[in-house]
Amino acid sequence: FKQEGDRLSDEDLYKFLADMRRPSSVLRRLRPVTAQFKIDISPVPENPHYCLSPELLHVQPYPDLRVRPTKEILEFPVREVYIPRTTYRNLLYIYPQNLNFNSRQGSV
């Protein structure tokens, strides 16, 4: 798939998406991987110890590095909030302009 912004119309995008939805022989050969995902959601005390910020920075006090930490969750704001960012947030967004899956075997 190669994206050409000046030549690609909405109809072309819909056609590409419809083609991607059709089951192909490659997808039929793939086997599912069985896995388990466990998550523990429980109430925390008013001032929890051993906290990590959403950026995975230690929130003080953090006296012992061997204790299992509690991670703060970053919430989505209801409306846009205009504040300066004073810490680095490790987020990576990739918008590829060109993809080539011809030599790719198995799952894509």
C-alpha cells in the first residue's frame, strides 16, 4: 500500500478498506495464540506509597526500589486543557507514508 495524498480519493480509501476486510488465504493459515491477561483493579489508600507517574517517574516518597509499585493512570480530559508540559511523556505515533508487505511471511 502506498499513500499518495494528492491522488487518493475517499472512494479509493473505502475500496482499500473493503479489500483488507476480506479473508485471505494468508489469514486462514494463521493459528491463534492462546494467552491470559490478568489485571488487578482495587481501591488504593488516600496516600499510596511506591507510586509511578504515567511517565513512569518515581513519585516521592519512594523509599524501597524492590517493592511492587502502583502506577497512576493518565485520564482523558473532558475538554481540552491548555497547560505547558514540563515532563517528557514517552508516546510514539507512527504515520507511515509507504508500506511493503510483499516479502512478509505469516502474520502482518
